Amino acid sequence: RISWISDIVVVVSPENIETMKTIIEKYGHKRVTVVEGGKTRHRSIFNGLKVFAEKEFSSHPLQKPEVVIIHDAVRPFVEEDIVSKVVMAAKEHGAAGAIRPLVSTVIASAADGCLDHSLERARYRASEMPQAFLFDIIYEAYQQCTDYDLDYGTECLHLALKYCKTSAKLVEGTADLWKVTYKRDLYAAESIIKDNLSQEVCVITNASGTVAKVGLLLPESLKSQIKVEAVSTSQSRNYGHLQNIFSGQCYNFICVNDKKCAIQETQQLVHMLEKSDIPLLYPVVLILVGNSWNNSFSIGMEELTSMKKFARETKKKNILVYGLLIQYK
């Protein structure tokens, strides 16, 4: 979803490689290379870096980047802004990483299980992800690592400092960098995803006259509550523009139409959704707003009956279609 990232390397345990490849293919993810991980965090990261530098490690080596970003998959809510800040800091300083204030005091225990000492919380920060490095720096650091580093270490920024004398720039992170660690975190993550998806809607108007005013007024009335993308044009002439909207991960659409063939145009829109890159992990909501101006109410009801039948079919594809008929007098 961040267009300026050229390649994505996913490091996966050997037993989950085929599952990951299936997920990537199913949801149409692009620019993704799957690499077998190691027994520890550092060994897995090193394997991911080797794809850019060692031909014998990959049958299709990727072009070496200027900057490489290291991120945890268990932190799914990272925003582009913090990624950009970390990358820009890495370009200037050689290494950079997100940090957050400590929320608990860190203590050390003695051999007998009693308190040995505690750290002054105000002086320390929690190291978070993402982190970014000039590729040559972090790759050289991993090449010089001892087996002890690879087996017991966890901090990439420390490796850059220890082996390449590169002091990382620390970038204040945001609260959404938290880790999905426990089962209860999965429920919180799902709630956040659903809430985010409900915060954007695309209003597509393919009408004229009085009905077109509905398409103009809807964005105005909604924009104070959610993000609104308005398209007032014929779908056939703006196929590319609509595809860009679909690729932008919008999951909610309102189509205002005054045509008698509204059901056919809705079918075309659903077809475009299916062909787009949008992963249907959660339902896409499509609301058709039609009218029966100068038509009998019975004709409008026939259209709604057809729409209901069509909606039952699209529901199986995780696309929810609703019809709203406006009767003018």
C-alpha cells in the first residue's frame, strides 16, 4: 500500500512458506518475495537481506536498494508517515528506528530471584519497528555478527552501532506501533481494521438533473464525518479512474444513478471490483441509489426485486449490494 517501496521480502518459517505463497496469490499482493527464515530473529533478517546481495541465495536476486526497512509483521497498523520519517532519517544518519516511551519500569533480578536494580524509566525508551538502514551498513553488520549475536541478539540498531560505528537516529513513534502478541490482541486488531474501513466512502454519480443533485449533496453531507471520494461521470469513460479508487483500498461505494439499466451498470461495477487489486478480506459495501422519476412505482419495484436477487449472488463473493429507490412526486 506504500507505492514508493520497490520490493517486499517476507521471511517465513519453512513449514509456513506454502501457506504464505497461497495468501499472496489469493489476495493479489504484488512485489512480494517469500524467503525461508532462520531459527532466530537475527538469522531470519539476515536471510531476508541476502536476497539482495547473494545470487546463490535466490534464483531471482532483487536489485540492491539504497535503504532497507525492517518491520515486524505483528505490527500491522504502521502508517506511511512514520515509515517515511524513519527512511529519511536513515538516509541522513545511516540507521534509524522508531521509539516509544516506556509504560512500565524495567527491573533486573538477582540470581536468588530478588530485585537487583531498576532502571530510571524517564531515561529509557522502548525500541519499536519500523527501522531503516542504508543497505550496505546493515548488511555489513550482519556479515560481521558472531553466532552469539545471531542466536541471542534482538536489536538491529545495536548491530549497526557495534560493527559499523553507526549511531542510529531515534524517531518518536505513534501509538499504533503496538504488537499483536496475545489472542486477545487479535480481537482488538480486527476491531481497528473494521473501524478504519468504515471511515471512507466513494460516491459515484452517473446521472443528470435533479438526481445529479443527490450525488452532489451526499459528499457534502458526509465529508464532516468520513473521508469522501466523489466521482461524477460515466463509468465507461472513467474506468481507469475508478480502478485507481479500488486499488486505494476503499471498501464502501454509493452509486447514484438515474438510468433504467441501473442493474446492468451495478453488475459492471461489481465486475470491476472483482478484477481490481482490492483484497476482499472484509465485505465491500455497494449502495445503489436509483429513482422512479416519470416511471411507475411498479417498475421501480421490479428493479429492486432484480437487485435483491443479484445481491444474494454477490454476497457469496463478500460484496454486499443494497438498493435504495427514491420515488419523486
